[in-house]
Amino acid sequence: MGVPVTGAGAVTGAMSLLRLTTAGSVDDGKSTLVGRLLRDTQSILADQLDAVSRATVARGGGIGDEPDLALLTDGLRAEREQGITIDVAYRYFATPTRKFVLADCPGHVQYTRNTVTGASTAELAVVLVDARNGVVEQTRRHLAVAAFLRVPHVVLAVNKMDLVDFDEPTFRRIEADFATAATSLGVPDVVSVPVSALHGDNVAFRSDHTPWYSGPTLLEHLEDVPTGREAVEEPMRFPVQLVIRPRTTNHPDYRGLSGRLASGVLTVGDDVVALPSGGRSTVTGIDTPDGPIPWATAGESVTVLVADELDAGRGEVLARPEQAPRVVTELDADLCWLADRPLRPGARVLVKHGTRTVRAIVTELTGRLDLHTLTHVGAPEALELNEIGGARLQLAEPLAVDDYATDRHTGGFLVIDASDGSTLAAGLVAKGP
């Protein structure tokens, strides 16, 4: 198969992190591809590989002496028995230049909600296509989910090239069909790679079977793709989870706003506004379990002290006044409907945005994505399970929101059933005025 494009081994020094997700139709070889990545980056232990080899023999599978690498990732008994991926599982691997967190998502249409979960934090999506079948409806569905969640980078992995004799015209035809679909959905960046996950061609090692392909291997591209803007570079957003008032002898007047900094940097001395209430103050301290700190960055859980008695409890968002989010009582949104019963205008739901949950009414369905034509059709009567469409919601209380296209941390929300607390839809705040 040639020589490895990149090595694997001990990781030293500061490295960037890439969060990615995988998607593909049933039997496209996604679990095998993930297993191949783990094996070829030396991210599995010898005893794990031995266990997979024994399981392969027990199942009567495998090619020659090769273990069934799909068994490295299909951890549930039902997954192994059915030969499909059901649950979202997070895999971790690294090369000398980058760390990776991979959300391994199921491919069957009934598990689209799991795919949405895995893609919601990803910066790159690997969409698998069986070289024998080409682009199918489920391929378009997975691409639509990536576009819906604004995943900035997409890789088309045309798998099982060994079963079409590594035929270049076959690859180019699928590449063109996928590019047409990506353009229709507004996906900005697509890279196509011909691979054989079973044998490792163009996964971590460059293949001798594709002399006509001059692009990167899959792993090489994963190492080189830009990771985009870091959360610390985005406007500061601090959703308040809890107000801490110990009222002890040592802390009789202590009042802290606790939560996890969603994005940006918060520094002692910053002027802040609490939204949607609108109160303003200045940060006088930032406390942690290890003591006070002068600043906090995205991802840190801290307690914020302010100079004034802000009326800011759970559900408020602290922001800098010059970079404040919008405060709305009516919301235009894109929804991926995840419930068995359809969504119709007039539905009464809960909207959970950050740490705030408010009652809402779906006043209008504004469109639906047709997965066959990849075009938006007019207002439907209902959104069915796994469909993507637009909706307008009237909120009982104001929310402080950002457009999802510019801030994924505070532009997403969940639609919840008020009667039983089940999740009905993943929602994205559409571009405001």
C-alpha cells in the first residue's frame, strides 16, 4: 500500500484539537473506517486488537488474517448482532501534530437524531458513500444535517473502491454528484478522497491502487484542515446557572453568579450587561474552587462577582454591552424535527436555550427541505420525523440569542415537550434583522 503519509506515536507539545463526526448509510463501511483510523494511528491497545481478532474468528468473519475493525467501534451487543451502529460514541485518537475527538454516529434514517447530536459540535464531517451505490437519499440527508448545523468542513469518503477495481470514472461521477448536492445546500468546503477502509487505502496510508489520485489521504487532510475560530475569539457569553449566596459568618454578603463561560474571555474589570433583564455592572472578581483568577476563558466554570446587585438569576446571559446578543420574543428558526408525531402550527412547546427555558407557540411553518431535490419548498402543513424546515415561534418570555451562523454556542436551542420533557427538535436561530 505504500508508505504512511503521517506517523503516529507519542504526542508532545501543544497541539490543536479537531472535533469531527462520521456519517454514512448502512453498510457503507463507516465503523470499519473509524476502526482503521484508530488502528493506523496506533490508538488502540494490543489487548483490544487481540480481543477483536478473537471475536472476528468467533463470528466467522474477517479477510484472511485481518480482524474485523468494525468491532472496535460497534460496542453495543445489538450493534454487533445487527452489524450496524446505533448509538453515538466518542472516539479519541492523536497524531504527532493534532488531537481528534470523533463522534461516531449511526447511519440508519431512524437514528437521524443521533447524527444531529454528533454533528452539533463538529468542525468537520466525514460522509461515506459506497462506491457501488453512489449518492443516495441518506447521503443527502447526512449532508443536509451537516449544512443545517453549519459544519464548516465536509469530506466525501468514497469507500469500497476495491470493489469497483479502483475505477477513477466511478469516483469522479460520485464526486460530481456530491458536489452538486453540497452546492445546493450551501456547504462551502468539500474534499473528496477515494478509500478502502477494509484494506486501508488512502486512509492513513497512500494507496498504490490510485495513481490517478493526487490529493491527500483522509488522515493527512484531518491533520491539515484549519480548525476555524476558537471559542475564546468569539464575543463573551456567560449563561448564569446558579446564584450562590452562602450567608455564612465568613461570607455574609457574598453573592456570586455561577456558570460555564460559553465563549469569549471574561476579565475582572469588564463592564457587563445581564440579558434579557438589561441590568449593567462591572466584574469585581472571578472565583474558582482553587481560588480567585484574573480572567476566565471559554469552557471554564467559574463564579462571577459584580459591583451591583444585578437582578440576574438562572437563565440570564452576561455579555459585554458593545457585543450584546439580540433580545427577542419572536424567533425565526430552522428545526430538525426528531419526534415521532408531526409538528403542526399552533403546537405549544418549551424552548430551552442555554440555561433558560421558556414556553412558546409555533405560530407558523415557513418551509421544508426536500431531500430529493435539495430545495426548500413552501410552508408545509406539518414537519414529520427527521425532516428539516423553518418555523416561527412566539415566546412567552424574552430570550437573548445570537444567530447560529455566527455563534454556534448561543445560536442553538432545543424544542421540548412540555408534558413529558422529551426532546422534540434541534433548533437553530435564523439570521435576525
